[in-house]
Amino acid sequence: MFKSYLKIAYRNLLKNKIFSLINILGLAIGMAACLLILQYVSFELSYDKFHAKSDRIYRAVRYQYKEGTLDVKSARTFPTIGRELRENFPEMVESFVRIHHQPGVFAKVDTEQPEYFDEERVYYADASFFDVFSFPLLVGNVTQTLANPNTVVITRSVAKKYFGEDWQEVNPIGKTLQSRTYFGEAELLIIGVVADPPSNAHFTFDFLVSYPTMHSWRDGDADYYYEAEESWYWSEVYTYLVLNPGKDPQQLEEAFAPIVSQRTPSRSEQGFTFRTALQPLEEIHLRSALMNELEAGGNIRTVYVLLIVALCILIIAWVNFVNLSVVKAIERSKEVGLRKVLGAKRKQLIKQYLLESALLNGVGILVAFTLFQLSLPYFEQFAGVTIDRTLLTQGIGIVAMGGLFIVGTVLSGLYPAAVLSAYHPAKVLRGKLTQNRKSGRLRKGLVVFQFATASVFIIIVFVVSQQLSFMRDYELGVNIKQKLVIEGPHSVDNVEEFRANSIAYKTALKRHSLVKHATFSRNVPATEIRGNNYVRQRGKPEEAKFYHVMGVDYDYMATFDLQLVTGRYFDEDQPVSNAEIIQNNENAPDFGTNDHSVMVNETAVKKLGFPSAEEAIDQQIFVFGGVKQIVGVVKDYHHKSLKSSFEPIIFYLQPTGWEYVTLDIQASDNSVVRIDEIIAYAEQQWKVFYPDEPFQYFFLDDRFNQQYQADQQFHLLFNLFSGLVIFIACMGLFGLSSYAAVQKTKEIGVRKVLGASVQSVVALLSRDFIRLVLISSVLALPLAYWATRQWLENYAFRVDIHWWMFLLPLLAVLVIALLTVSVQTIRAALANPADSLRNE
């Protein structure tokens, strides 16, 4: 019997090649899209789970409070935290590791003309690094790594970069690399080679330098050793703990809180309190919203959205199968009638059609898997990610495909089988087959669901595109166009020599005819302002709040076109000469000049408590342990993306202390050629003053727009899958229009014989479908409005929602649906009525 069912199913598949192709293609596209999304989601959820102790690893993060109000949430904390936890709670803490990020310049030592490389992914780490994390060491001894100063572990990629493809034969162990970072110059002994960190690690590295190296370069500097090892002020370290099995991290947090208070009494007197929270390692990538993250993370909401999209695409594909299968039921009605007359029972018919559904779903799975494998590289490029391809070779992949097959077979095959098997043989054989009202309503309801879903997706895509355009075109309050930014040297050996070279380099840059301005600064827009301090009005210690503090030179405001609200810009000819201010700064760190002036933005004025910008001028504030005088207020500008609100910024003068030099380039007729000329000129001058430092640069507008890369990728992904939803939904509408055209074949013939025009017949057949699409549009509006509002809440500055943002996408869906229906309705309207009425 099974063999007979299989043979009939196979014959029906071949008999209706076009129909079967459409049915299988709809299923395959839906399943392939679902597999792509599941692969991406599985990859996002797999972050850091490759570590053997991932379920017991926690990151210690710093919560900082001012007068009881949470002021700072940072991924970085004090260097003492790990040791204090381990020593005070040995029964709970198995081990800990500290890492500190510090880019630098590296080169091979044993070469006549060493080639210097600018290395970004450099970390100083404790010897326990490989006890905590499961990064496999390819060469070297785990128990001996990173324990001694001036030692380094490199990755396989770095070994190839510095020692060639045959690095294993060269054997880098025991060789040295020259390094130059903020901490100074040193020769590092290579003691290990580690495998490249996988792409699903929340931080990746190229160099692991032993943690004692940070202070061993400054022998005799007890204060610096204290800062790196014992400080409760310096909070630049990332600390990871491994808890003993079964220990509660929340209980450890609560037990550790009194110890933190005991270690920071002076900070408590100033109104600051701290709390150490323990963040699970496996949640860092998707659920962390802290300052100073090592690398940009993902978003759990994006994962949930994509899962919903995958489910919708899959359901729509199965709905298509149902609609198209029911369409074919009419052509097979006489077959059903004959089989029932010959004794076939309803249960047997249901089994047969479920088998046919299984055959189609099975072929669909195979085609979907092929499409998945072919499209995965393009999907990775499209989404900007590198995905682990082991999903479909592991248990989860087999379960996913098996689940799709079983659920798809049952859901998409059971209803058509029930409809087909329910036909009354006498009516079928007399040609009096009529449509069941319930089944008709269900099919129409499914089409409404399909197009309501498609409408929601298209509206979201349209609003997202409007927000992206809004962000690109928004007036930032700072000029980022035509700005070439050159990254500064990594280390300073001789301060006086550095200052002299800085002045000379800037002077040389300004000599180029197309350079309008050149400015030194600690930060530029789109980069995180690393200088942060508690600032207050003089005489109001209780009002100290957290501010960004940024060093700039005299040309910064002019270079970036920052608008002056009141007061004046920094001016070499107008230093602050107030004797009281100078006296109050005698024992405080100086800003690098004798000028004790600062400028602030409008948000800083409000946060400092001044009634207006005008009243803030010449007022004194306490910052960096000294008193400074406000000489100017600039208009708020967007230093970072529009996701963030305006932040309070204090600008101080540091004419030769810089991390970036920005060139304001004058536009020219042949801008590409001239910009290349300027870059070459800047590099040439760089080699004169900094011959041992690599020349690194970027364009500011490109760097600024990189902040929206995640939003752009989300937009592209949503575009892709929304297009698939529309395509699959239109296939379903095509099936329903085919069904209606078959149902009304004789009615159309009669109408045409009585003089009905093609236009009227098309209108007759299309009316019901357009009504369904309109109903779906109305149903989609509330959900689309809620979804877009929720998404826009992520932005402090966002586009306003207008009615046309919903109308235009819905009109587009309506036009697409009308064109889809027209394919069948026009064909039916043009048919010869004699063919349908010949037997009447």
C-alpha cells in the first residue's frame, strides 16, 4: 500500500511540473531563509560558550554612584578587585585574570631595517589568562606563560605576519619583538603561540603581554606600581573571575560590597560609592550596555526580531503550500470521487496526501539546504559577519531540518488532505462540486495573515530607511566633511622632543595649499572621550558630577566649525592671569600651558548649574584637582551617534599633547587626486619627525558613519527578508487567484457570451483579492506603528513618524498584489468562452 501511495505521489509530482516547481520553490525559499536566520541566531547565541568554564566565568564590572544615584556603569574596574575577591572568598572564587588594552607599535628585532606595524589588539594579561579562558596554545607551556615581565604570547596570524608562512619551521619561541606603547619601549620575549581567537569571542587579541610588564618598564617608580597593582582610583582594567561550581554570583556581590566601602573611604567622603557587579561571560555580547566595552557587541532584541522573521517566513511558506494544494484539489476531485466509489476510506486518502506533502517537503528541504549552502557566503558578506559553519553538522542542525520536515509535512499537508478526502463522490462525479464556506474563509484568512505580515515588514523597512537617512543628513553641529585625521605616536620617550616635533609637524602640514586648518586633540568626533573627571562649581563639592574632559589646541574650534554661543575661543594672546586661580593650581596637575582657561558646551553649562551660558563666563570650576575659569561656551554638537543625547564636555588647552591631528581640507575640482596628494604629503612629513612610527589615518565622516554600521546591517537584513516575505506571499496570492479563476471558469464564459468586457471580468476576479489586501493593511497598521515606535526609542534623536510613512509602503504592497493577481485574472478573462461552455 505504501509503495502504491508513493508511486501516485511521484506521478502527480511529475504530471504537474510547473505547479510542483512553484510549490517546492516556495517551500525551499522559506526553509532556506529560516535556516540562514537560525544559523545567524545560533552564532550570535554561541558567543564565548567555547570556553570550558564559560558557565562559571563572570566579568567584574564597576557601578559608580554619586549621592546614591547611579552615575557610571563601566566594564572596566580597579586592578585590585580580582585579588580582593580571591583572597577574601577563596571558597567561592577559583581564579581570576586581569587584562588591560593598550595598542602599540611592534617590529622584529633581528632585522637591519625593521618594519614597524601599528597593532591595535594588544592586551596585558595575568599569568592565569589560560586558566580562565580556553584559547588553545599551539606552541609553549601554559603553566609558564605570562608570569615574568617582558614576555609575550602571539597568535598564529601574528606569527605568520612577522615570521612568514613557515613560522613553525622558524619557531618564534625564544625570539624577541620590539614594542613601543604608552608604557614605553621594551623587547618582548615570545614564549607562546596561541590559535587565533574564534569570531564568536566577545574580545579578540593578537598580542598577550605579561601584566607585570606594565610597571617593570618603570623600575623604581613605586607610585606607578601602586597604580597598576594596588590602586582603588585607576579603573582601566578588565577583570574576569571563575567561580567554584554551584556558587551564587549575587551572594558574592552582596558579601563583597562592605569590603569595597572599606577600601574607598576617601571617595565616600566625596559622595562617591562603588559596587562590583558580576556579569555572566555568556551574556556580554548580547546583553551588555556598559561604557568602555572591549569591542562592539550585538543586541538580543535583534536576535528576537530575526527569530520572529524566520517564523513568519516559514509560516507564510507553509500557508502557500496549503493554498496551492487546495487549488489542485479541484483538478483531482474526480480522482477522489472514483477512489471513494471504489472503496477507498477517508483515512487512506489522508495518508496518501500526507505522503505527497512529505515528498514535497522532503524535496523542499533538499533544495533549501542547497540554497542555504550556496547563499551563506553572500549572506555573511551582506550581513557583515563571519559565521561558524558547523551548525548543520551538529545535533542542532539535524534537529532543525528534521523539525522543519515533520512540522511542515503535518501543518502544510493535513488541511489539504482533510479537504480533499471530504469530497462527496456523487456530487464530484456529477460535476456539482461546491466550495466549503469554512475552508474558503480559512484560505482567505491565511492570505490576510500573509499580507498583514508583509505589510508590517515593509513599513518597518521604510521607517528604518528614513531614520538612517535622517542620521546621515542631520546637522551635527560639527563639520566632519573633508577631514583627514592622522593618528598620533604611541609612546613618548622625551617630552620636550615630542613637543618640538609636534609643533614642527603641524607647521609643515599647514604649509600645504589645500590645508585650511590643522589641529591637535585628544579625541575627535566619533571616538570615545577617554578623559573623564568629576567637575563642579568652585565652593560646591557636593555638586560634583561626571563630565567628559578633552584636551585640544587653539585651532580645534575653527577646524571643526564649532559655533560659539558666548565668550571667546582659546587665544594665546588672552591667557587667564587671575592670581587666585594660578595660586589654586600650584599643587594641581597643569593642562600643559600657563593658561588656566577652559571652554564648555551648553549641556555642561546646564549640568554645572549656571542659569545661562552668559552667566557661566568667567566663572570658576574645579576640575582635575585645580581651579579653572570658563572663557567660552560652544553650542552642543554630536560628538557621537544620534543614539546618544548631548553629553557635557569640558575643553582644556593642551597644545602639544595629542592623539590625533586633524586636517581641514579645502575642496578642489579634482578632489580625489588632491586628497591623495595631501595624504602622500602628510606621510612624507610624518617620516621626517616620527620615522619609527607607522603612518595611520582615516577620514572623519567614514569613521562617524561606522557608528551606524549595525543599524545599516539590520536594515539590509530586514530588506532581504522582507523581500522574501513579499515574494512568498505573492506566490500564495497567485495560488488563490488560480483557484478563483478555476472556480469561476463557467461564470466567466457566460459573462463573456452576454457581452462582458475583459476589464469587467478582471475587476470581478480581482475585487475579492484587493479587498483581502486592504483588510491586511488595516490590520498591519497598529502592529507596524508599535514596532517602529519601539525601534526608534533606541535613538535620542529620531525621525518623526508621519502618516505617509505607512501609506507609501502599503500602496507598494497593494500594487505588487494587484500585479500578481492580474497574471491569472487577465489570462482567465482572455480565455475563449466556448472552451468552458462546450459541455453545458
